[in-house]
Amino acid sequence: MKSSSLMRSFILSVALITSFPSLAAAKKEFNICWTIYAGWMPWGTLSNEKIIDKWADKYGIKINIVQLNDYIESINQYTAGQFDGCTMTNMDALTIPAAGGVDSTALLTGSYSEGNDGVVLKGAGKTLSDLKGMNVYLPALSVSHYLLVRGLEKAGLAEKDVKVVNTSDADIVSAFNTGSVRAAVAWNPQLSVIKSVPDTTEVFSSAQVPGELIDMMVVNTQTLKENPALGKALTGAWFEIMAKMQAGDTRLLSAMAADSGTDLAGYQAQLKTTHLFWTPAEMMTFITAKDLPDVMQRVAQFSYDKGLLGEGAPGADFIGMTFPGNVTLGDQGNIKLRFDSSFLKMAVAGQL
């Protein structure tokens, strides 16, 4: 779900063509894409249940919610202008559309991974320190790679102390089941499969770096500016289904489980390691906290170190980011990622 783009140069060139502001009248129809992941399953259900239609009708617009099978391809299509919004992590929002020149807004920071991502070693009683000198299999330049680096830091190690072996998320389970692979980093549902292998130890997880791997709904900033109805409808629909989930609506939860290829118990297990923000007030607290800019600074440094901000990026502060409270990181002349609380404020106040 969360691997980094292999088509960056293509995206950069396409983004330059597609990201100029439109002078056309306000749009009436919008396309939003999403891919399967525990924290994003509500998007499919709020579409199937016509919740999004109700909110779109309220504002006189039409919103098409489209599921795509390939996570990175969904972000590439959003970056190329084929979708007005897309689900993606905070790191991928920075390194694909923002790095590609597309000004994007994190409309909803819907959840963060609280154990959905983990580092697993074969053998009982293993620790992070046992990684030293090992080959670690993971999707390179992804949030799995980021999580590994964070774990190594906490163990007093550095990335040079291990060898990263690039392995796609689709192949990570089969790779771990071979005799030659002793360590891997994965996200759910693959992580749960790997952890079920006998005599394995999860030595580090995203629960130990809470709030750093964020699962968001990102919308084109210019589109959002010209069409605030889109932001209102998406925000309203999202928190309506959050309320139903929090109330334990098993029919809706079972539908999400089936769509993600598991049963109700399996999906609820994934939700336990997904920190969802059930209410607008909870999400507002998260997005306005002083920790968020610190997290994004760390993500930007990792991304720069890995060359993910583009060949011409002079430093980790190349891409500017804005946060509530007039907080800005990076180049103020190159703002490409915005964490916006304006629609959340309306939701908190009951004004949607």
C-alpha cells in the first residue's frame, strides 16, 4: 500500500503540465480515489452506502469515490491530475505530489498506524540489536524503510549497520517464508501473516513512534480553494461514517471487512492497531499539536537523504509545508503540502 514511486521523473514532467490553476468556472463533479487499507476502508463503504451522495447533494455537487488496486499508481494518477483527491500517507504526500510540484492539502488526517507496521525477525526472544549485520527485506524508500531507520536509531544503530533488500509489498510474505530471509518490515495485512510464522519476534512497530505514519485524504489545493463545497462534503461524510463505526455498526464494519478480504474479527483486529480520529475535535487536537511539524521535519530529512525530494532538491527544507497556527516549515516560496484545519473547524462547530 505504501511503497514509494518508481516513476518519479515521469510524474515530475506530467505534474508540470497538469498543475497550473484553472480559470474555468467552479466544478460540479469530482473524482476521489482510494486503495485498500484498514484506515481507508470507510471510503468504499460511505460510497456504497450513498453517504457521500447525501453530502454531495447538500452542496450541489457530485463526488465519485473510485477504488484502485495499486496504491502507488493511485497517487501517480492523482499527481497527474486524473483525480481531485486521493488516500496516501504523509510521507508519500511529500515525496510524490509535493515533490512533483503539485500543491496538495491534507484535508483529513484520518488515522495513524499504531502497530499496523512492524519489524519482524525469525527466532524467539530477538531484539532490535539483533538486526546488526543482517539483510532486512522491505519495500525500499517506503514507510517501511522509514520505520526501520527509526527503530535502528532507538537501538543505537544506523542504516549502515544493516543491508536493505528491496522487496515489494506483494512479495514480502513469500520472501519471509523462504529459509534465507531472517528479517523483514511490513504493514498489515501482510504483517499479520508474517507474525503468524512460528518462532518469530516483532522487535519494533509503529506503536513505538505514534503519530508518525499518518493515513490521509489529500486533495488538490487549487481545486479545494476554488470549490470549498468539495471539502465540506468529504469532511461531513467522513465523520458521519466515523460516528457509525464508533457506535459499533456491525453491518458497516462487516462490509468493510469483506471489501478488505477478511472477516469482521480480522478487520476489528486491524482497527486495534489503527488510531482513528473518531470526532472532528480529536482530529483537530492532532493536526494543531506542535508534534506534527516535528514529525514532518523528520520525514522530510529522511526523504531528502534518500533522494525522494527530487534531483534538484538542495536540502530537506526544499519543499515548504504549512500547518494550523501559521506554522511553516521549509521554503516559503515553494509551499506544496498544507495541513489545513478550516473544514475541521466547521465540523467541530457543527457548521457543515
